[in-house]
Amino acid sequence: FEITHILSGAGVYYANGQSFEVSGGDLIIFNSAELHGWQVLQREMRVLAMVFSDSAVAGVGEVMELGYLRPFVGRGSSFRNRIGSDEPCAPQIAAIMEEIRKTEDKPVEEQEVL
């Protein structure tokens, strides 16, 4: 699956025949195999996008992985592709993404095991 955090700017995200207006602080979550695309509505839109392979969440029973998945699992049957910046889980997910980004930016010998 793929998670995109809109860092700044505004745009429209399209997936499976639906469209979602997004702006800074919003998140988009979707199956990266789905047909999808963006329309940027301002001069610039900055995003942080992360694609996770199926194997990254295969062992869902482990405590570490549940901690990272909890914000997504809690959305239940009301799941939508867009998580607005005003929703309680948005800052939580954005913080996890930033933690992962910082870890990935370090040289291999400095990386911590998540």
C-alpha cells in the first residue's frame, strides 16, 4: 500500500473513479496497484510518499507492527482514502512517516531497527 502526506500546497487525488481534494496536512492511503493520479492546484505541492510492500506488514501479529498499523486499523468500515488534517489520527500518522523518513535518510550503519 502507499501513504502520501501532503506537506504543503493543494491538489486533487484521483483513485478508482473517485476524486479527493487535498491540502497541507492531509494524507492519502491507497493500494498502490490501484489506478491513481494527481492534479496540482497551486504552483507547487510538496508530498512525502511511502510505498510499503506486502511483506512489510505480513506479520501483523507482532507488537512492533501493530503499533505502526494502529492508526489505519482503527478506521474500520468507515475507511476512506483521504484522512483530513483535522482528523485525530492525521498527526499520529504524519509523525510515524517522519520517523521512518529520518531513519531512511541515515547511512545504513546509523539506522535503528524499527
